[in-house]
Amino acid sequence: MDDVYSVLPCLPGTLKDILSKKSTLSSDQLDRKLHVRYFEDYFRDVNAKTIVLENNYIDHDYTEDHAEYYVRCFKSYKRKCTRLHIFKNEFTCDDFDGLLAGEDANLTAQLLKDNYLGFIVVKPLPRTVFGRTCLEIYPDQGTRYFPITRSYSANLFGIQLTVRKSLAFQEQDNIVAACATSALWSIFQGTGILFQHAIPSPSAITKAATEHITDGERTRAFPSKGLDVIEMARAIKKVELEPYTVSVKNEYLLKSTSYAYLHMGIPMILGFPLYDTYKVPHKDMGKHAVSLTGYNLPNVDPVPFGSAGFKLRANKIDKLYAHDDQIGPFARMEFDDQPVILDINGLDDLPSLSTSWPDVNDKIGGARAVPELLLLPLYHKIRIPYGCIHDQIMIFDTLFDVVASNHLDVCGDYEWDIYLTTVNEYKSELLENTDISPNIKNRYLISGMPKYIWRASVVNDKRVIIDILFDATDLEQGSYVDKVIGYSGDVYDDLKNHVLNSFNVDKSFFESRYRKTKVWPLLEWFRENL
């Protein structure tokens, strides 16, 4: 049945052998292709044992791209792809034949379902061969978080298989897509489920982004030479989401902003230039874009930020994970304190992240990323940006710290956790919370709340002490504080008294210090609601 399917043991070099037969890539090109190294490392790490090749597979995205461009070429490009199914259990082609024939054999459909790791589509193109790829994330180790994963289905000759936790990835196609297009395609895989919109193909994304070309040098959509920020934003608006950009040229802002939105499952584009570090000064390799999909949050204390020593949970992040179309899905980018050096005297060092890109000497990790901006696809009702919440809480922390100093179980050991969430997620967590009295729990479970909420929590030893909830759908010029909930009665009571006393005892000083700051609406909430 080699013309329809084949079964191969998953061994080192198997993927390269498959690609040498299913694509026109030379052996030298395959050796240089980072995806091959990445996927073979993945197969080893997850203990993959068997690959089933599904020949003559029709892939939806490639079919659209083929109809948009390749079918019009003089040279004939194949319309059908090959899909590789990866399994953790060992079986042979005879075993698989017997299963499809309905014979009573050791291999069953349930065994395949239980051991399924995902699939890789191989496109019949000259160089960019990795199409829609959905692989299970690495086993949970307690500190890696991938909030954007979803399930994907694959039907293999009548056997319904499921990739339980993944996010689709594909290599950029230099004709109908570039790195930005591939990154957008991946983030739409997440937002399509979260915000209920159609997920366009790479060629459709490129067309939407370049629909109103005005640059004289950019006179056609295909072949695609890459997208700028405005064009990426246009593609986001095409799926009826609102593009929101944030400059993230310092490490703290990148960590805190990405965490605040990723926590709710909102993926985003990270744009940056790459630098080759083989020689000093380091050489600019050009701009790149990836889709951020997760983060690593080790069990350590956060590094205090600013002169007041503000402790934010997100500042503990030491790695980001991204779908990098030139590397693979969930590729690691690490905060390792190594700068990019632009001047031999060290005067223009730039903060940077490690990557899996090679330098000119083919050393993996020899290229580094210097973060510049985040581009987020937001639902139109999410109006309050993260920066407004962060700035309020950072000022409010100076007041809370006075209260915390009177409680030995909190003093010096608390941190703030700030992120976007939904009312349903919040109430589900509240229902399971055993640190709050039944009366208060019932009160907030049945109370009306906005659909999208900014949650700022005081956390001590993984225990939430106080929640400050903000209406993310309100207007910035409004007072968008929604609720303040105390889980520890003593601390919450002291906080209320401290704020109210500050108003009453020395009102003129208190107002002169805080009225013109972003925290004033929160302070007024205490005065009006307590």
C-alpha cells in the first residue's frame, strides 16, 4: 500500500529520508534546514516510535494557496501533500494493514488514539516544505505555560485521532507568505477559537494585508516580500479584531505585557531584528516576526522593579516560547542577560534574547533577537490597555506595602499578579476558592460583572490575599475599577482603614499626592464603596 500509505519506525534520520523522497530538497539543503533538526529533537524528547505516511493528502490551506498562485505557473506543481502521523507506540505496516482490514490483531484504533502525538504536512514545493503542523506540546514540567493551545482532529482512514494540546504551525512560503504572514496565521489559530472568527489561509492573509498598497516599491502581493506593521494590522482588522501595538524595548515591559495577555490565551506577534554574534560588533541580519505562544515561570522570587521595589509575578519569566516559522513550533527564546554589542567599547549594548537561529558559522544559537514591539489582536470590547492597570497598581503598592508591614505572614513575601481574564474564568476559580467566606463568595458569584476583566491580585505563597478587578471594556477616561475582594479579612480590613484614614486625617496632602495620578480612581472607589 506504499502508494496510499506506509509505516516507518521513527529513528534518527527518518524525517530526512522522508523529505528527500517527498520534496525536491537536496541532501545539503536538508542538512541546513533547521526544522529537520528541531523536529528530530522533538521526536527523541517525546519518545516517538512510529510514523504513518498518508500520501495524496489534500490540505485545505495549501489547496487555497495552490489555487491562488501555483496552479497558474507554467511548471506543474502537485496539488496533493503528504501527511506524517506521529505515534508513541511501535507497530508495523502489517499491524496497520490488519487494523484497516478489521482483523483481530494487537494494534487497535484505541491504541492509536491513546498514543497519537500529532501530524506534519509536507508540501510538494521546492524549498518551503513544512505545511500545517500540529504536535502535542512537551510534557508539563510545572513551570512551562502554553495558554493558547487547543485540540485538533485528524481522520486517518476512518480512525478519528485528536491532538489534545497544540497550536498549528507552518513554515513561511516565500511566494504566498513571509514570516509575518506565517506568524499571523498561527495567532489566528488561537484567536479564531477564542473570539470566534474564520481562520484565513496564508495567501488570504497576504491579500488582506496588501489590499491597499501605496508604496511604490511594493507593487504586487505575490510573491510576498514580507509585511510591515501597518499591513499586519490591516490583516488583523480583516478578521474583525483590533490591532494594538506596544513598544517593548526593555525586558520588564516585554515580560509583563506578554504575560498579561498570554495568560488569557491571546497570542501576539513579537517583532525584532536578528543579530549575528559571530564577530564583535554584532551584525544586523534583518527583521523577523514570530508568534508568542507561551512562557516559562520558574518558582523563584520576582526581581523588584523600580525605586519602590515593585514585585510583579510576570518579572519571573525566564523564557518565552514562539512559533518561529524558520525553526519550529514552541521554539524557546531565553532571557539570559547576554546583550547585542553594536560598539566595541560597549557603549551601545542592547538587551536581547537567545534564539535557535544559527550565525554565519552555522552555530545554533549564534543569532540573537532584540525585541522592538508586540502586535496584539484584541476583541473590540477590550479597551483598557495593560499599561493603565500596571501603572495604577504600581502606585497603589506603596500604600499596600505600609499595610503589609504590619502582617508578618505577608510583609516582604507578597507579589502582584496582573493579567486579563474573563468573568467566566474568574467565577469558576472563585467557586473553587476555599479562602473566602460562603456569604462573600455567594455575593460575588451572583453579581453582574463585565465579560473581560483585568485582575490584579496580591499573592503570598501562591495564596491570593486581595483581588482588584477592573472593567476591561470601559473607557480610559472613566473610573473602571469594578470590585475589590479581600480573601484575608485582617489584611483587607487594615487596607480599607489605611486608605480611608489617609483621606480623613490629612486629606489635602493625600489629594495633592495622588489626585493627578492614575491610581486616583482606585482610591476613590475605596472612599465611595466602603
